[in-house]
Amino acid sequence: METHKSTVASLASKVAQFSLSKTPFRIYHGSTLSTRQSSRQRDQIIDVSSLNHVLQFNKASKTVLVEPNVPMDKLVEATLAQGLLPKVVMELPNITVGGGFSGTSGESSSYKFGLFDRSIKGIEIILGNGEVIWASADQHRDLFFTAAGSCGSLGVITLLEMELIDAKRYVELQYIPVSSVQEATKQLRHYESQPGVDYMDGILYSMSSGVIMIGRLSDDAIPGRTQRFDGAADPWFYMHAEDVLKKSRDEKTDYRETIPVQSYLFRYDRGVFWSGLRAFKYFITPFNRITRFLLDPFMYSRTMVHALHRSGLASRTIIQDYGVPYDKAEDFARWTDGRTSIWPLWLCPVKSAPRDERSFSQGNNVKDDMLLDFGIWDMGPEDAHAFIKLNRDFEAKVTELGGMKCLYAHAYYTEQEFWEIYNEKKYKELRNRYHAQSLPSVYDKVKVDLQGVAGGKAMAKKRETWSEWAYERFWRTWPLGGLYGVASATKGLLIESDFLLKK
């Protein structure tokens, strides 16, 4: 803890200097899973990348003190060594504790525990004037709950206290075939109230084909039915689930297998759900067991996100999560199919927090106690205006249905539209009270240039230099942008590289 205290003191001093000189600054974590482009400048950052340690367990209270830059895989490794697990573990191993709290994150245990931030008991945070305080449900309550989901725009979080549960060796996973969205929601509602259920999610492959997966922690493996998803020769999880779905339909029975707990928690890492398929299509590469094996080092989220940013393709990638009420799920799925034909879709039930304890990102629009999150990931239209219009249509549809979007990704709202959904008055009062004006606001962090599609004229752009013109015309031309992204990611596999800070 002494090293931690020393680091925090140094960071707080730098924040205080920025405050005195009225210098705007951003927080630098050293990694990202967002498709948003970085605006960080090297001389205007607070670098928290070294805050990446699991510090102290309290086994009696089943809690742990964790620094914000600890990724999920390292967190799970440390907690398992103590016979414990986080209540909610995001499915991609490089999502960090701080990112999960400040962003909007959930997973297959969220039907029971809610979003990831609901498992956090308190946070240590450096305020905009350099003061270090502890915020929780009992101290600085409004700051604590609004900091959750507000993208690090209220202060610099340096430590989090997290609740844990007892761990077991395996997850026994039950696959239930469904033939409609209505049937999928019926199964999810049924298993929500069943004892012994620990995890729950689903995949829709079409309007008439999907699978709901029910997980139970267990110390016993089913003989002959143990499956892993983290080796080069292992199947990608979503393809395995579809194979099980077909087999279950043929045999007219649910299928069960056991998965080592770490392999289950990060089952979507290889192929990043099904986004890896898009990489094969982009490079016109055969998609089969052999090519997946040979290209396996490139098929993990850490590498793919790096390549996505370096290639420039992030600017036209749809990576969004939208939560809608159960009774609106079929409406949203049909609308998504008709508007985009994007399949598969991920389903994840998420329990809403009590109204006075909701994170910023849940906004004012959500009325239901349970939402069904739809994960939508694919390439969008090449035309920038069509891409913006599609994302705006998604946002408008979700608002119409009484849902919410996750703010880890770009938001395409105008400023007026944004503050019609989120509590502007409370948020700005907290920004003033806790001296956060030198940090970008949450809207500044998530907004994009709407290029005149909405909200008036496009942002003014500075004149391009020759090198910028060449970059736009050359590196972002197929397949050169993708090749550059892969080359950069290959370097990243060998040498730790930085694609977030401006050169």
C-alpha cells in the first residue's frame, strides 16, 4: 500500500498543478476497448497506467482493494488464488476494473448483480483540485454513483473496493435452443428465479434460431464433457454454441457440459465474440479450422483492438450495446434485422439498480427493473453520413423503447438530445462542487462530429497537410489500412507499443 500511496500523492500533485494553471487534462490508462479515437496529448495527461495491482484481500468480508488499471484476467487469477471470484467479470480479459466502473459494463451474472459498478463498494478519487477523498454509498454518495458510468469525467479514480463471491472450479453450462425472441425472453425470465443459477446469456443467430445458456458454478466435471475455449485448437465459443444448438434440436434435448471457470469467463475472447470473422472477410481469407489455428495469435481482443485502431477501421465499426425492456426485445430485434441484417446478436439480461443508486449511464429513460442487453458488432456503411445516420437511428429506437445505450462507445446524440436523456443539472453541479472542470465532460468524451447529419454544421476542420492527405488516401485504402493495422498489432505482440497517445 505504501507504493500505492506514493503514486497517488504524485498524481494528486500533478492534478493540483493543472488546476492552478487551469490546464485541461485527460486520464491515460495505457489501454482501451473503446472504438473512440484518442485525443490525449502527452503533456496534458494524468498517467494511471502503473496503477495495475491487486492490493489487499479481506476474506472475512469477501472484498478486495484493486487499482483501476488491473485487467479482468489478472483480477480473476488473483481472486481465484484466494478461492474467490468477482461478482461480475466482463467477457474480454483486457477490460480493466476502472474501465468497467467508469464505463458501462455487464456480463452473464448481471441478471443477478447488475452492472459491474454495482459490485464496487467505494472508490478513492483525486478531485480536480488535487484533493484525495474516498467516495461510497455513505460518503460523497452523489459523486460515487454518478462517477459510475460517467467515463472518468468527475475525477481520477485510483483505487476501488470490490465485492467477491466464493469460487468453484467449473461452470456447468446448459444450452437451451430457442426459435424466437419471445421464446428466448421466456427462458431468461424463467431461469432468473431458479436457485443455483449463476450465469445467463444468449445468442440469436436469426429471428428464428438462437440459444440461451444457463451457467452454474460447480466443483465437479461432467465425465467426458469438459470443454475449453482458450487454446488455438479449441473452437470459437459462438460457433461451438451453434453446433450444440443444432445437435440439441436433432436430439430434442438440452445439452450440458463443464467449462473451467477462467475459460468460461473469457469464452468470447478468441474471435472477440464473432468480430474475428469480419477480419477474415476483410482480407478475403478462407474461414476454416486450419486458418483459425494458424492466425490464432491475432484473434484475441488485445491484438484485434490494437489492429482496429491502427488500421483506421474503428471509425466505421459498429461496436455497441443497447439495453431494452424485455417486452420490447422482439420489436428491437426485428427493427435491427430490417435496418441492418446484422447477425448474430448477443443477449445479456441486466438488473437495474435502485433509482437512487443508478450509475450516470442509466440515465432518465429506464423505467424497468430488468433490461435485455443486445450486443451489436459489425462493420457499418462506408459512407460517413450513412454510418452516422444508422447509429443515430439505433439511439433513437432505443430511447423510444425505454432503453439505454452503453457509453463505452461513441454516442451520436446532439448535445441537446444527450442531456434530455441524462441528468444534466445534477452532473454539472457535481462537476462544479468537485472541481472537475479541467477534465473533459462526459459528452465531450463520447460525442462525434455529426458532419451536418444532425445538430447543425460539421465541426470546422483544419487544413490537411500533405502527409495527412497521403495518410487518408493511401493507408485507409483497402487493404492497405488493414495490413498496416495487422503489422502494428504484430509489433505489439513482440514489443509493448502505445497507440493511444498522440505522437
